[in-house]
Amino acid sequence: MSEDSGPAMPSDLAAAYAAVRRTTERLASPLSAEDQTVQSMPDVSPTKWHRAHVTWFFETFVLGPNVDAYRPYDDAFAYIFNSYYEALGDRHPRSERGLISRPGIDEVARYREFVDEAMGTLLEGELEAGVRDLITLGLHHEQQHQELLLMDIKHVLSRNPMRPVYVPEGRGPGDGTAPPKAGWIEHAGGVAEIGHSGSGFGFDNEFPRHRVFLTPFALADRPVTCGEWMGFMEDGGYSRPEFWLSDGWSEVIAQGWKAPLYWFHVADEPHQWQQFTLSGVRPVDPDEPVCHVSYYEADAFAHWTGKRLPTEAEWEAIATVAGEGTNFLGPEVPHPLPALTTNALLGDVWEWTSSAYTPYPGFRAAPGAVGEYNGKFMVSQYVLRGGCCATPPGHARTTYRNFFPPRARWAFSGVRLAQDP
């Protein structure tokens, strides 16, 4: 991905490396040192940790094994910035990343420059296919953290009572054109193939491609809107346990959920829902896709409508022939836009599916520490599909499998319904 939000990463690996690294710094640049150090909950990581961790990935998996006499920038960083790779030794607890006041953001910048210089030298030479593959994985890994950086800083800033703005110039509200009435994309069922075909980059959890059998179904041609979600709320959706899974209802009670994350009322407008966005507080637009809802909420809404969530196989079967959206990460502050076109399954919001995050038939994790990238998380999580307004362009695919625990709300996650004949 280029800084001006081109369609994908350049084909030249050195240019791709420079573009991705530059984008991370652009996303962090509006944030102060204090902003970049805060950790607002255990699932959130500080901005400076993201910047350093993706750098550690290149240092650890690419430079260390492939550059003679390479010496790490600081041996202590292997402990501080390792995320979850058990094979690489002990690491700082995830929930305590916000306690790391040093290194500060200037030192992290010097770390990035040090590794970038070494990577630049490496990229000037001939590279074996395996090294190129590791670098490519590292670039897609950094793009994942670009989205996480935005997710996390949104949560961080939302917890500040001053509700500070990340960047003031947002896209703003839509042009007033209401989204079309929701329709349905029908599928006749039968045998379908899902999973990555092997052409181009794919994460290991997208493989192997395999056959599934689908019964006839239909998928909504656009995501659920905020206005439709308000109907669920007005009908007592958050106070009627009959719509909820048992664990979900327990979460509603324990957390006091009454609306999507970042929605709130203000005293002088008690009947108008407001929402916190990366470009400030604004009224909830009923025509936008609803965002920042958990799997539990998505499932409850589906029950309320008499519909259901799609399986990931159903979602992918439709996505392979449907249009692609345009609302990915760009120069504007990321935020969902009204669904003015139908049949576009990629972009705007990640969409919960009813599929547990498990391995595809025949899946095998890669040997070594890099094999811990995805496989070890294939339990107690649900799959989301489609990418969102904070996903770098060219990063999402119809086969891309994102995953979060069912209680998670801080991702740019929304809902698309399915129904049976």
C-alpha cells in the first residue's frame, strides 16, 4: 500500500517495504508521546509498541537469520516487543505494555531507522525465495498492525473524558442519500470451493482450498445500518434475553451494554445518539453500517430479525462473484460510509460470521516460530470477513479470515444477515 492509498502494494519488494513502513509512520504522526504510550485495556497495545513490534518482526525473522554478523539494535527489545512467539523465549506481559515508558517514541523511531537501513541493504541483493516470502509476510503483518493501531488509538482516545480528536478532518457525514432498501443475493447451494487458490499472497489460515457443501441460502446485499440497529434497541433488544446466547446475555449484564461501543447520549440531546469517532464526536448517522458490535450482539440482532448470521463458506461463495467496496484505509480518517451501492462485500466494516475459527481440512502450521502466527489461536474465536474502512487497500481478499473473541467490540466490526429459503 502506498501513502496515497493505491490499490495494493507495489510489485517491487523494496518499494513495497518502503511504502508500508512509511504508512505506519504517517498513521502515528498525529499522536503525541503520551498518546502513543497509553494502554486503555488489555486487548489494546500502545501505538509505539505497534511501531516497534513490526520492526522487531523484520529484525527477528529476516535480518537475524539472513544477514551475517547482524547485531540487534538492543537485546532487551526481544523481550519487550515479542508479541506471542513462545519459541523465541520470554516476553513482557501483554496487559502491561502500557507500563513501558521507555523506550520512548524517539528511540522507537531510531530503532525503525536502524532496521530499515539494514533491510534496505538486504533488499539490494539477490534474495532466496524463502527470504522474499518472509519479507512479504512481514509487510502484510505490518499492514495488520496499521489497522490495529487505529482500532487501539480509537479506544485509547475514547477513554479520555476530553474525547480528544485523532485527526480533525474526517470524511464527514454522507451526502444525505439514503442507502437502498436491503435486498438478497440468492445462492442455489451445492458444492463450492473456498480457501486461497495459491495465486498471490495468503496467510496460512486461508489454506488449503477445499470443497464444502452449501444448502440454498441468501445473503443480504448490504450490511445492517445504524438505523436498523436503533430499531432493535427501541424494541428492547438489549433487555430481552430471548434474543441472546447465554454467554452473550451474561456479557450484557456484566458490562451494562445498551448500545454499540462508542455510542452515547448527551444531556442536551437525550434523544439523539452520538458516537465517538477518530475525527471527533458526531451524531450517529442512521444510514451508515453499524460498527463496533460484538459477535454476541450480531447474533442477538439476527435472532431479533428472524434471520441468522452467514457461515464463512456462505459469505465467501457470494463474495467471489459480488462487487468489491471502495471504503478502505485512505488519506481520510477511517469511518464507515452509507451503503449507496449493493452487492459490495469488501470494505466499510468487518462482518461477523457464525463460523468458529478452526483450521481448514488439511491445515498444517509452518515449522518453527513463524508457525505460531495463526494456528495457535484456532479456539474460542469467531471468523469475520470482508475488511473495513481501516484495512489497507489491497490487503483484504475474499478468502481472508479475520478472527476475534465473541465479546470483542473495538474492531470495526458489523453485521450482514443471511436467510434460508
